[in-house]
Amino acid sequence: MEQNIKSAYAKNYDVFVVGGGPAGYVAAIRASQLGAKVGLAEKSVVGGTCLNRGCIPTKNYLKNAEMIGYIKKMSEHGINLKSTDFEIDMKKMLEEKNEVVKTLTTGVAGLLASYGVDIYYNDALIHEGAVVELGDVKVKAEKIILATGSKTVKPDIKGVESKKILTSDEILEIDYVPKSLLIVGAGVIGIEMATVFSAFGSEITIVESENHALSFMDKDIIYEVERQLSEKNIKLITSEKVQSFEEKNEKVITHLSNQGIESELVLISIGRRCELDAIKKLDLITKNGKVVVNKSMRTDKNWLYAVGDVNGQKMLAHAAFAMGEVAAENAVKNTNKPVNFKCVPSCIYTFPEIASIGLTEEQAMSEFDISVGRFQVAFNGRALASKEMKGFIKIIADKKYGEILGAHIVGANATELINEISVIMRNELTVYEVVETVHAHPAYSEIIVEACADALGRAIHLPKK
């Protein structure tokens, strides 16, 4: 009887993964490492949003913007260029970006092949009984991991259908620098794209419905970011919603409540929506358009897990990696290992960089008796020598035990420094132990030690209070 059931399907798998982005390909590889027979469906190119349309392409452009900043500051270092004039070859940048993306996606496909993962380049439709329909083919699995990610969103606003109004996917494909760009949304993507195109020479305006840019972050980061936007001549309009768009004379007029702003292009950057097409045949519990999962990433069906953006818990590639690994282990081993979201950093690749982990000061104050340590990047020897003095670090600690509850950094290499704090928090080390850990000098990471020491009232390189 079992043989007859199996023969109805093209192949049978221990684990089948739907979606080849960060959560999906990691889940597939981890399941294979554990001895499972694994298949994976991807409707376009492996790597997902991060590799193809998100993290990697934007960081490529941000590096170019950073180099422009270096050129402009050369004279501060005693390097007098005959001219700091430059031209942006956007077609070349686009070509270079695409080459980087191709290298990484080819590498991911190679990794999957090396682990014996069968890849189906097709739309997938999941049916009850852990059956996956792939065009004319159906496969059966013991466990399925849903990792279909998310997609860009355009709001239901009059005129939004204009071809001059772009999503965050589409703006990475333009081959010219717009003279002016209006960005709707002052979240992570909006701020990063403002940084890129401002450096490239575009006049930037950001419209945000909340009271501040990056309103979800610690208040000190918010104030610093808004100050730096002003320094870069990026206009930020807050507490304002777009009423409509109007295309006129090759431009777009963005109508707000009391003014119209003209720009060559508009970028819509208001978040992403979970991609749920693969589960439209299932009676699955969702909430606000997101698949509901428990701490082990399992849905209300014991054979189906959902990881990455599709469950909406942490829409970050590195969080997706962690979710993918945990789901694979639980699916293969029949365990209930939870994902630890407490130590997942958030990074914004502006100039200077922004990084955050754990609780904000306001959140921590509502739950704990806290001590806060601060240190200005300008007081760090390595930063001073490198003329990278902007920014600060803030460490929030539980006053009773000294455990670090949160950390917030603005400054050079912030997105690298935050990983040290992630390790500290994951292992529940205290500010006492950090202070007693010798760091190399001069190094940017010394600011972590100084901020921890300040939380204890014993920072060496701050004046006596």
C-alpha cells in the first residue's frame, strides 16, 4: 500500500523547502547536513530578496557612495587632489552590481548542489498532506519549510501607477542618476537609499508619516540620524501622509496635505508584504498577512514550518538564516528548539553606520532598574586618527546584575562592532566582564569597553563626573 501511495509523486523527500532566499537555502543545507533527503523550489533565482534585490545590491551602491565621501574629505588628510570633480557612470555601477549579485547567487546554487539538494525552478503550491505542486509535477515530503519571503508594496494612492514611481526593487535597476528623488518612508530602506542617491548627486526629500525617521529605534539614534540628514542637505518632512501623485511635464508632483513637491522620480519605501501564494490552498492560521508560528518555527500544522520574512517576526536576512537552521533541525530531529531573537542586531549602512541590539532605553526603563553608559566616538584614538569622529555608543545594563539589555551605536564600523555585543549578550556576560576584557589599542572596539565602564561609573577616558 505504501509503495502505491509513493508512486503517485515524482519524488519523495524528508524535507522540502519552498523558497530559495536566506531562510530557505540555509534550511535546505542544514537539513542535508543532518542526513535528510532535501528538495527546494525557487521560482526565479536562489538568494532571494537579500542577494538579488536587497542587502547585497544596496551595499554595493553604498560602498560607491562611501568612496565619494572619501574623495571629498581627502584634503583633511593632507592629500590635495588637483580636482575633486567626478562623474557617476550609473550604467557601469549597474553592471558591477549585477556581477556581484550573479557571483553570489551562483555560489548559493553551487552550495545547494554540493549538498545534493534537488532544485526545482518553478512556482510551488503546497497542498494538505505535505504535497507540493510544481507545475506538472507533484512531490511528497515528511516535512515542509515555507520560506517564500516578502514582496514590495505600493500604497493605494491616486496616481501611484506612474512608471516614475518606483519600488525598492525597481530603483536598483535604473541606469541614470535622477536630478531629484522623493522617498516615501523614512525606514531603513528609505534612509539607505537617501544616503546613496544624495552622494550620487540627487536632491533628496523624504516624507514620513511618523513623527521621526527610524521611529522604532532608540531616541538618541533618531536624533543623531535626523541631524546627519540635515548636514547632508536631505530634506525630511515628518508627520505627513501623501495624498496623491500627479505626473506632469516629465516630473512627478507628490501632493501632501498643504503642499506639492516636484521630483524626477519617487521611491516608495513603506515596508514589505509577506508572499503567501504558495499556501493559498491551505487552511493555515495567519495574522495581519503573516504566517503564525511558535518559537520553534512550526505552524499550526505539525508538518509545516514557516521561516524568514513570511512569518514577519524579524524581517532581516541574518534572522532568516537563524530561523532556517532551527526549523531544519526541528524538522529532521522532531525537536522543538526555539529561535533566540534576543540577540539579533539591526544594522543601517549609512555614513556613519548605525547598529542596534536588544532593548531601547525607554523599553528597558519600563522593565528594569538600569544604568546607562555612553561614550563619544570622537574620544576614540583610532577614530580620531582616521577622522571618523561622528557618533556615539550607548550601553544599557541591568543595574542589579550588570547584564547588557541593549546597545546602540552610531559611528564608523558600527555594523561590525554590534556583533561583539551580540556574542556578549548571547552568553549573558556582564558589563563587569567586558571591562575586564583587554581590547587591542588603538581599535574602534574600545568604545564598547568605555561605555560599559561608564555604566559602572568608572570610565577611564571620560572626565570625572
